[in-house]
Amino acid sequence: MALSPDEYSRLLQFLGQASAYSHHPKEVEHVQTHISHVFIAESLVYKIKKRVNLGFLDYSTLKKREHYCHREVELNRRLCDDSYLGVVPITREGDSFALKGHGEAVEFAVEMKKLQEEFFLNSYIENNSLTRKHLDRIADTLADFYREQNPGPEILQYGEIEKIKINTDENFDQTEEFIGETLDQLTFDTIRQYTNQYYRKKEQLFRRRIKQKRIVDGHGDLHLDHIHITPEKVRIYDCIEFNERFRYGDLAADLAYLAMDLDFVGRRKEERYFVAQMSTRMEDPDLHRVLDFYKCYRAYVKGKVKSIQSMEQEVDKADRKEAAQKAARYFDLSLRYALLGSEPVALIFMGRIGTGKSTLANKLSEKFENRIFFFRSYSQNAGGSAAQTANTCRAS
């Protein structure tokens, strides 16, 4: 029997108490994503799936949540074999609950070992200790993972434009409600137009990548905070388990998440190096050609996810506000890929004094944040004529 809202609230309170856990942690931290409740109990982590149906994801029944808990463990052991311990029941025990109890199961949790914070990729970036050796180790791990696969027709079909377009069309349909909130109409229209034009212009490229078997059963959510690098081991966890069409696809789509994340935090040099290493290891000279398309897609997905999170009433107000701000930044990054790609670009605004060159250049610089790294203005007077000025922005 499904828990009532009040019972579910009591379940979350129970899991937030140190007394719920047999290993006796001193404290428990409760963290929410848009699809999960995560309880960090010192050395162990327990994750339960929210009772939601978002269209692209359906955790609406206990049976489905149990199924996807098992899928999460199975799939994540591919790249993180020693951290996923299994699936445990949360049972009803009288008026309370028990983790791994013997009563009626009312929920299921994925049980994991807690990974040390200092070894996450985003921690290396925050303390400015990320090296090329770290990126080489990630590239080696992922290249081995992709090369071990021999995709058949079931996987290869997800490189077809019709299959990819299901995902991009769904994103646009599901983000229309955020126009005027985290997304403006012009950005929405521009990214959608770029995406659909890319399909028309690059049909042969998509076909070639299918023929070359560049389509894989990947990770699907290859973010900075999903990569853990100790001196002994690279672990990549928290892959997509709830929808195969988000995990099946071009290896460029998989790599695009990490590449986009590096861009987002201003690590463009590291992004270029990592992509070059992956292109070499996979003998994939077309990787650079297709990556901007997928980076645009991935940044848009992240904008959607953060937009959803910004609307969840159960998330506290400060976190909702932060999610909305990040959503807008991800949509702007997606727009940057659509308009300018990833390579350095010089933009020059010319015209008479007072026509708005500086205003427009400054607005563009604000829109693309740290991805515009140089701004200069100058003026010239010639033969007593009206002054002519030019403003230059260089986009990294």
C-alpha cells in the first residue's frame, strides 16, 4: 500500500535521523535532487527515488522504484564496481519504519559507500589542483569502457536523427513552461532553430558515425561531480538508469556532458585537452565536428533539470533560487554553442558614436559570462567627420 503524504513525510524524517542506521553515524545529511532524496550517513549513503512521473522518467509506483534501484546498481558497477553495495528495503515497523527490516516494504533505497569529497573532479577544480594526468586517467577509463562495446542494431539505431530528435523535441516541449522564468523566448527559438538546422545539414555525419559504430551504451550523465579520482582508482558513478534513450547514443553525446561542465566552470584549456585525448584514443577525427551540437544539447538539458528543481515546493526557497539562476546560466551556455560554437571568436561592433555599440557588447559579455574574456573599445576621428568607434569582444 502506497504511503500517504503524511506517512511519506514521516519516512523522510525517519531517514534523516542517525538512529535509523545500524552503523550509528553521528549525523545524517539530507540532500535533494529533482528526482531523488539522498541521505548521507557518514560512511554510507542511501538514495530513494522520488514518487514522480516526469514523462522522460517514471518512478510513480513502488514496483518501478524497486526496479530502477536494481538497475542503478547493476549499471553503475560498470564504472564504479566497489561503491554500489546493493538495494535495501525500508519497511513498516508498527508506527515507524526500519531500514533493512522484516516488515512490509514501503520503499527501497540504493546503498552506497560514501566517496571522499577531496577526490571528486570538481574538488580538484575548486582547489586548482586538476592536472593533465587526471584528465589522462579519465580518458583512459572511458576509452576502455567504449572500446569494450560492440554495439548491435539495438544500440546503433540511437545514432539515427529520428531517435536523437525525440530527445531534443522533448526538451523543447518540456521547457516552454519556463519561458519568462529561467529562459527567454529568443534563446528558446534560437537553440531550437540551430538544432533542427543541424539535423538537416549534417545528415551524412550522423550516418557515418553509425557506420563507424560510434554509438554506445554510455553513462548518460557524465558530470564533474560524478567522477572520483584517487591515487589508486578512477570511479565514475550515478549513470542514467531510468531511460535507455538517454544512455544510448553517440559517444560524443556522452563526452559532451563533461566537456560542457568544464566550459561552464571556465576550464576551457582543460576541456580542449580532454577532447583531444579522447579523439586520439578513440581514433575519432570527427569528434570535434559533432561535439558542439551535443554540448548545446547537454547544456540545455541541464537548464531544464535546474528549472524543474527551481519549481519544486519541497525544496527550500534559497535552493530554488540558486537552481533558477543556474538554469538561466546553462541556457545561456547552450545559446553560446548554438551561435558561436566552442572555438575562440572575435565579434566587432562598428558604427557612429551613441548608436549602442558598447551597450550591445556589454550585454553580450554579460550573457556569456566568463566565456567573453576580452573587451576593447576605440575611436577614430578622420578629417573632421563624425567619430567612428568599434567595440571588440573575443569569445573563448
